[in-house]
Amino acid sequence: MASSPSGAPSLPLDGPQDPVYRFLLRVARATTQEVADATATTVATARATLAAMAESGLVAPDLDPDAWDVPAPGAAERWAVVPPHAALGGSLARLRADLARAELELAELVDLSRAAVPLRGSELVEVVSGSAAQARRIAELEEGARDTVDVFQSGFNTVTSVEETITDDDRTAGHSYRVVVDAAFLNETAAVRALDERVASGHRVRVVDHALVKLAIADREVAMTQLDASASLVLRGPLVRLATELFDSTWRRSRPYLREGDGLSRDDRQLLQLMMSGLTDAAMASQLGSSPRTVQRRLRALMDTAEVSTRMQLGWHALRNDWV
């Protein structure tokens, strides 16, 4: 399993391996020369990339002598792609386990901080109690940021409703926002409108399939996480570094909320994102301002386009073809 520049584990598709793997997924088998041509590299570079991918279990030598002619140097080296569920499934399981451990460590540290006496005198932790105080403190955190704001958004927003965040307020204009949301947030009233507003404002928005803790980090120097509806913690020092590592790890494993590209409309990408997050037909219809029957009809049309028969297959096709 490969590592990211920060040392955290990542899926084994680094650098030139990603376009090679995507090409082989489309054609199933190819020679070294064909891979070099498809990825605009030299045969030597393609050979080195394929050898590294073979070590990671992403491809395997194709030893079928009847399947190919051997017309030129490099063409004799033939490769077969290993399906994603077999090649990447183990790495993904390990990444999820690593993320679960990181979240558990953060929860344990938060519990220790909350039990400390006195908390209010701590240089690392500030307790904020009550809905009004929490709403005021999170607004101060965002408005006080100089450059960056990183946010986890989840459901059950009792301090500030999602609808209340849909505003023309420009006090945070100019900040670089990264926002990760989960399925619970996408089930909130007006969630899609709020995310569309963020995207229109230049915020980068991504989605995960597991539940998130509520978290906001300003300039990677101060963070705020919610314990429950009644209290939040403002974190500083090493606790912020831990929260930042958790955010960065989650960001790398998330998928874009609305990927740009040809061949699929923005509305269809939005619908696929909601479907893949596990929303019911009624919930999707509510977010998109349509009816469950319309949602079903649109998904059926997308399944026909993808030439699949189930929504699970549609989701897999969408991921493989950069639809979401």
C-alpha cells in the first residue's frame, strides 16, 4: 500500500499508475506498447509503471499465447487488469480501519479534555455550552480565519439549521473552504441548496459514506468540535494537529460532490451523488424539488445509459467513469 506525502496510507494508485489502470479497465488487456501509446509515455516508462503495478496487485502478466499477435518490440509484454474489487478492496478496508482508529483517538482525547478540571483555565481546550454560544463561537471562528477553513458537516443541526446557512452574507468571502459532508447531512432540509451555494461561492465540497463528527478548523490553528447538542469544544495546540490530520485523511478518501466533465448533466451528477449516499427516493425528491416517481424515472434512464440493471451497478459504473 502506498503512502501520501504526509505519511498517511493511500490507495496504491500513485502518479502515473492511475491513468494506466483506468486505460486497462476499459480494454481489459493490453501490451506495454499499447499502454505507452494510450498514456503518451515511452515504452520504458510504461514498463516500469506496469512492473510497479504488478507488485501492488493491480495488473498481472497476460500469458495467453493465443490472444495476441506479437508484431513489434514491447508488444510481446502483455498485461491483464485485476478488477478493482480484488485489487483495491483490501487497501480500502485497511484505510477504513485506519480512519476508524483516528476517529476513536480523537473521541478519547475529547473525553479526557472534557473531564479535565478546570477546563476553562486550559490553554488547549475551551468549553462552549448552549446553542446560542455555540452558534456565536463557530461564526467567530469562521470570520476570524485569515486563509483557510476546513469543515465536517453532518446531520441533526440543532445549533444552526442548514436553511439558516443559506445567506448572501459575505463576511467569509476570500477564504479557501474545504467541506466534507455525510449522508446524514444530505438528508437535512435544504442540504442540496446549501451545498450548491457553497460550490457557487468557490468552496470545494466532497462526500463520504460514513458518519462524521461536527468539526471546523480555521487556518489549521484553532478547531471546534461538537460533543452533543448542548456543548462544543474549541481546541488548540496539539489537539488541532490531530483534528487536522483527521480532516486531511478523510478529505483524501472522499469523492467530489459535483465532478466537472462532459457527457453528464449537473442535475444527473447531483442525483447520483444522493443515490450513492443512500438517500431514499422520497428524500432525493425532497432535496431536488421533484417527486419520487421522477427520481425513479431519471435513475432508470441513467441505468439504461450505463447498460446496467441495478442501482448498485449504476453506482459502480458512475465511480469508474468519473460521473461523480
